[in-house]
Amino acid sequence: MPKLSEDKYKKIIRDYLEGKTQEVVANENGITRNSVSKILTRNNVLVRKYTGNRSDLLRKWKFNTDFFFERTPITAYWAGFAMADGSISKVSKGSYEFTLCLQKKDIEHIRSFCSHINLPFESVHIRKNGDPDVRLHHPSLLEQLSPWGIIPRKTYNYVEPKVPDNLLSYYLLGWADGDGLVYSTGTDSRFVIYGRLDALEWYSNQLLKLGYSGNVSVKSRDSDWHGYLYVGGVNQVQEIRTILNVDNSFKLDRKWNSYRNQKRKLISVVCKQCGKSFGVAKYRYNHPTQGNWCSLKCYRDSL
């Protein structure tokens, strides 16, 4: 046991008597739990028996361990985000670890996550390259996350998410923030999500379920199981933005503030169905459908 000052001894005993566990006292004072136990015994301090969850006892940083059991818009958002960027793995008998690591430019988003789950931001590990890394441990994490589609090795093992209808838009928004490429303004607007083809097919169907009326395609990229979901066009992306309630929801702001213009010049056209002005490329101008209607919905309504 390291040599401690008299004041340190008194502080350790006082902290324990005020209700802190031996593990917490040890962590806060830079000594082992065994050292704390010896100090308490030598000073005739009655040691409490711990009857709660052992994992809570060992956890230095506390958080809302029931967060993903909840069914709220903010929980659905982070579950969708975790479906894209999170992972879960078994670390010991009866315990699981959830990991969420983002780029350093999104450290404020990690700060928001910590706030929403009541986790002190000081617990976040900052990697050498500046990327923030959150790791949570609890026996119930798999039980909480699997209904949201988040299971061990989810990149290779897909389980369909079970998302309540009233939370679906928040879940899809979180997923898009995690795995999406979005240019929501400009003449070359596009909405792209990368991942497993079966997961993307599910995502596509949920967009249609929410009322999306435009074109959406899912295509393979570099294998027979991995690919991307693609929505292109100013009006189509704006419709995605509307059905996901982007403007009124918590989100990764930078993802939805990206701007991209086509290099080619567009010709201004008035939609024959709704009267809205829109731009088309020259090669589409004389097309029997693409040069006359601003969206697939208007084209269908005109038939």
C-alpha cells in the first residue's frame, strides 16, 4: 500500500462513511480497493455489505443504465445512430460493452450523447488522433439494444429492428446521421446511406411507410451483401427531410447543412402538374417525363 498522509487517511475514511463505495473511494484517491479495505479495518470502521448489482459497484462512471429500454424520440434517435456507428460485444460472463466512437469533428455530438444518458463527459476516452470514444458496460445492454437491431457483429449478422411507428422517423434520422451522406441543399442534392443490403432494403421500406413518394434505389457496392441506398434530386431530398422531421428534431447539424451544386447548367422548367419551378439538365429537357414533372408523385398524379 502506498504511503499516505494523515489528511489522506482521514479523507478516505470520511468519504466511505458518507456513503461512497470502496471502489469509488479507491478510484478517487489513486489506490486499490484492497488498500481502502485495510485502512477501514485498521481504524475499526464497520464495512458495509453490498447487496445490489455487482456491475454497478465496479463501475466508476455512472449513467442511465435503462436508457435504451425507454421509448422516446431521443432514445430512438440514438438507437438509430448506434445502428450505424455503434457496436456491442460480450466482455465477460453476463456483461456487455457498448462502444460509440466518432471523428473528432463530432466531439460535441458525443457530448450530447453523454448528456442524454447522464454520463459525465470526463469518462469519454480521447484517442491519439483526437477521436472521442464512449464505452458503456452493463449486463442488460444486449437486452436493451437487440430490439433496436443492435447485436454483436451486426455488420455481418442482421436482425430487423422493431421500432414503434411513432418513433420511426427519429430512428431513421439517427441512422442517416451515423451512416449517411447528405447534400440537402443545392442543385445536386442527394441522400445516401451505406450498409448491408438487407438493412438498406428495410430502411427503404420504412421511408415508403412514412409516406415518401419519390424514387429510392438500393444497389450493391463492392460485394453481394454490402451496398448503398440512394435518393437523388432537390425535391426528393427535401421530401426525405420533411418526413424525417429534420428541422424540428435533434440531429447532427453538419450532416444536414451540406451544399452541393451540379457543375452542368440547369434549364428552368415549370411542372405540368403542380406548377412548381424546377431545374433539369439539358439532356433531360426533352425527356417525355423527366422534363415535365418535378417528381414521380406529380407524374403519377397526372396520369
